[in-house]
Amino acid sequence: MPTNPIPTELLERLADRAQTEGISESVLLQRWLDAAAPTASLYVSAPVNALVEGLYREDTTIADILSQGDFGLGTFNDLDGEMVVLDGEVYQLRSDGRAYAVTSDTRTPFACVTHFRPWSEEIIDTPLDYPGLQGLFDRLIPSHNMVYAIRLDGLFDYVRTRSVPRQDAYRPLVEVAREQPEYEFENVEGSMAGFWTPEFMQSVAVPGYHLHFVDAARQHGGHLLEARPRQIHIRLQHLPRVDLGLPMTLDYLTANLTRDTRDDLNEAEH
């Protein structure tokens, strides 16, 4: 019988990655094992297709969200702004482009969070356009069939964001997104929080790269539409588990969520 059950290809990728990061293979392997522990999971407070169909009010509080993680993103009841969660702090980025503090009893219809414990770090000091940044993500992510938390901190030549205005319930998300105000920032320092989610999870969370931005002063930001980084610190965490909340509200329990919302979600979020 073979003495080493680990596939040769995986060992080669481990060696290459360890050399790139300047650490030993054993340290990198332990980091991966720690990230794959049962606590490394993505918590989704409600299926995103409920949000797409206009269910904008749920009973989940910010206190509930923070009990599940200290890093992530989402929105607020009535779509009243974009949510960024960084280091256990929650920021509400409203349609005026400004960031506001929230109380623990503030409610959300959709949020994704995790306890952020990165297993990979990269310092990038070369300017990139947005396709270049996405290509960099693609090279850093070992498999697109898994979920990853992604955090960026640093300097950006340009950032473009949006944040939808407060809405009445039941208006489809794709219609709301067509009227979203956009904001541009130049030569800005800030942070981005978000996730890579596989396409097959499109009814649970936003597939692909989904990031929210807040500046270093925690005063402005929104849902990321475009970014051109100049010097950034990228951290990634592999999330091998997904915990999904199913709301107990009357709207959710009686909603018809069988429609394929893939195209609407792609237009609204990307």
C-alpha cells in the first residue's frame, strides 16, 4: 500500500504555495487544517433568492449576526443601505454614500458572516485595473467549488460603489438596483469585505465575487462595482461549511421561491 495518501498534485501545489509565501510546508498545511476546522463556516441568515423576490424585512438582529461572525456583508431591513462587518464592527452604508453606526437590535433580511481567520496573505504593490484584480483573486483561490472569505486593506487609485435607497417590501430587487445611486472615490484608503461563492449556490448567496467597501475613516462606502488598487494587503479564508438560516416570518413561510432568479441576481449584484 502507498505510504503517502496525499495526491502528488496536491503536494506540489502545497510546496509551490509555501515557497510563494516564504513559509514552511508544515506551517502552511497547519494553517489550512486550522481553517478547515468545524468553526470555519459561512453563516447566511436567509436565502438570497428571498431578497431577490422582494422580501426585505426579517427578524434577524445585528446581535444575532455578530454571534455568528465578526466579518462579512449584507443589507438592512427595507434595503436601507449596504452592510459591512469588519473586526466585529458593523457599518451601515446608506444611499447617500455615508457610513452610519447601528444598534444591536437593528434588523436585517440578509447577511453573510464568518469568524475571519485568514489562511493566506498577499501584499500587492503593483497597480491593477478591475479585471486584473479579479484575475489575481482567481489565481489565489485554489478551487472555485468552495467558499472563501476575502478581505482587502490598502490604497486604491479608484473605487466605484453603489447603495440602494430604502424600499417598500415586495418590489423586485432587480428593479430597485436599476435606480441605485453610484459613488466614485479617487486616491482613497480603505477596506473591502466579501466572499467568493460558487455558481451552484446562487439561490443561497450571491455567486462569484461579492464585496463591500468602506474607507479607512469608516465614513463612506457601499457595494463594490469597480476598483483599481495601488497597494493592498489581501487575506483569504477557506470556508468548508455553510450554515443557512430559514426565517420564521409569515412573509418567508408563504413566499413562492421556486422561480429561477439567476439572471435577476446577476443584474442586481454585478
